[in-house]
Amino acid sequence: MVKCSICGSTIQELFLEKIKGTVLHKPGSKKQYPICFECQKKWLTKEELLQQLR
Ligand SMILES: [Zn+2]
């Protein structure tokens, strides 16, 4: 089960390991941050999304 790194809601997983949303990488980090479709709509750029992460 994948949870959104920003709002914490569950992201629906689709077949072929694709999730409904996107995955962010922090610069210099290999950690993945799944982002749900709703948060993607709220913050349109990667920079804005990254600012929502801790
Ligand atoms: Zn979200």
C-alpha cells in the first residue's frame, strides 16, 4: 500500500506497479516520495511539491 508523502492518503495502485500519482526524489537522496493525484493538482511544479515535504 502506497501513501501520499504530503497528505497521507492512500494512493491507488494500478497494474504494472504504476501508481495513480507520481513519485518525487529529493535532490541528493534516493528516497522515494509518492505523491497522490490530488496533491499533484494542488501543486503543479516539482519544486512546489518538494516544499511540502519535510
Ligand atoms: Zn496527497
